[in-house]
Amino acid sequence: MVAPAPTIASCSVRDFDALLPLLDQEFIFGKDRQLSLQQRFPAILDRHHPQNILLASVEGSIASALATKPFVWVTPERRWRAAMIGMVYTRPQLRGRGTASALMRATQAKLAQESFDFAVLWAAQPDFYARLGWSGIDCGTLGRVHTTSPDPIQSALPPGAADIAWIEALRTQYAPERAERTYKTYATLLPHAQRLELLRGDAAYAIAGTDDNQGYLYEVLGDAAELPALWARLATRYHTLYLNLRRGTPAQSFLSAQRGITWQAQRLAMWLPLAARARGARFGDWYVPFLDRI
Ligand SMILES: CC(C)(COP(=O)(O)OP(=O)(O)OC[C@H]1O[C@@H](n2cnc3c(N)ncnc32)[C@H](O)[C@@H]1OP(=O)(O)O)[C@@H](O)C(=O)NCCC(=O)NCCS
């Protein structure tokens, strides 16, 4: 039997209410994780503005979904109109029928038509996306370090409004290639983390997610002279700390000289040029920090 072609459309508020439990079950609760995706990605899963979620429906009910996040990627040469894609999902009973592929193709065509320069996503199943034209190019590295008796001397809070203004000023200075952010970016909480912590120095900072046992370093930036002091705080804070960094940055070079951290090249980022000017883009040099991702 030939499967009926899915209908592809933007998500409505009504669709959103039906979709959220499906996505939460797939990506969060079914994996024994906590906190709904809506709390983790408030900028993307906004019930009142669900248009950036695209759906493929079969016979009137949701078969597949994905979320897009438009963003501006700033580099010294230009500002790029870019989009991230995430939460790619098909109902378990409808998998293997080409629905997610059809939704991806339609999304890619829509983004190209809307004059986006490129798209990026992070995938554990690269083959699925490679067939749709995406290239796996990742300059990220993942460090891991254990501490037998962690000692978080002071509690650390998520970044507040004054911190965010201060961080943004440092990013302008120390991150010549960066995604533009809004306040909501600083509320992003990737699985498995349950809250964010900001460790502030005078002219450098680290932002980590934590579940009180493990830490996930999302970003470290600023004056390299302050890295040893920041590291002294980070290294003793969590039982296990995962360090997400771009290879070859001052922070990664400093940390790779520290004892006890094991490193593994990341193979998650995948890129798709959409406009002619993005064909020669330096995707291999670009690193989108975890805080910006979906
Ligand atoms: C990944 C996922 C979205 C794919 O959805 P899907 O609708 O099954 O995707 P498709 O049917 O388009 O493609 C899936 C497979 O079916 C094959 N396929 C495509 N069209 C087909 C058809 N008409 N008949 C049979 N198989 C087909 C594809 O070649 C693909 O093969 P692969 O498993 O080797 O990659 C789905 O498995 C899912 O929701 N997984 C859980 C969430 C997840 O991991 N998301 C991705 C995060 S990076």
C-alpha cells in the first residue's frame, strides 16, 4: 500500500497542545529526564508563537514535527541569516515511511525561499541528514573530568539581567564569531541539566548546566588570565563535568593542559548552505555554543 503524502504546515496553538506531550515523551520523560521542553527551550516552544514549528500531518493528525530557530550569525566578514533545526520527530508507529524526510525537504525549501543563508543542526544520526544534503563538520570537542568529593563552595545563580548585559559586552570583545542572543537564550536548558549556573570573574565567565551531580559547561569566555581561577571553581564543583568547547580556543588550550580531563572530538554539527554566498562558508571554523542550540 502506498502511504498517503503528508500535509505540511506551520503549527497552530491547537497543534502545539497536541504536539508538546509527544515531544516531551520522546526527548525528555521517556528517557527518564525531567523538565518539559517548553521550560528548557522557552524561545522555541512558545505556545503563543508556534509558527517556527513545522508539522507533517497524515489524515488530519500529526505524524512528524520539527522546530526551526532563525538566528543571526555574526562573523568579521558579514552577518548571516541562519536557521537551526531541532526536535525532529515522527510518531513511533509512523516511522520509516519517509514522513520526516518529506518534512525536512519542505523545511529546507522554505528556508531557501525565505533567503536564509545556511542552516545548522546537531544530530546523533548523521546518515538521515546526509541523505538530505547536510554535511557533518564539527570543530567541537567534549572533555570529561571526575571529582570524587565535589565541593561547590558558593551557590551560583543563573545569569540575571545585569549579568546578561555584562556577558554581551564580553562576547562582542572575545567572540568575533557568534550567534546574536536575546534574554531568552540565557534561559536555555539542554537535557540533562535542570538549572543554569553562572560563574563570574572580573572579565571572564563560565555558564554551566547542572543537575546537582553532573555539570555541563556550555560556554567559557573572556580574559585568558582569569581562566585558572575559573577552572579552580569549576573543577571542584561537580562529580562529573562535561566540557563543551571549540577546539583550539584559548580556553580549550588552557584546559587541555590540565590533568584528568579526557577529550573526544565531537561529530554532531551538520551544515546546509542555502544561498550561493554560503557555499564557501567556513563551516569547519564555526562553533555554535550549547546555550544557542536546539
Ligand atoms: C529520526 C526520525 C525523526 C525519522 O523519522 P521517519 O519519519 O521515520 O523518517 P523517514 O521515514 O523519512 O526516514 C527514516 C528511514 O526510513 C527510510 N525511508 C524513507 N522513506 C521510506 C519509505 N517510503 N518507506 C520505507 N522506508 C523509508 C529512510 O531511508 C530512513 O532510513 P534510515 O533509518 O536508514 O535513516 C524518527 O526516527 C524519530 O522521531 N526518532 C526519535 C527522535 C529523534 O531521534 N530525532 C532525531 C534527533 S537528531
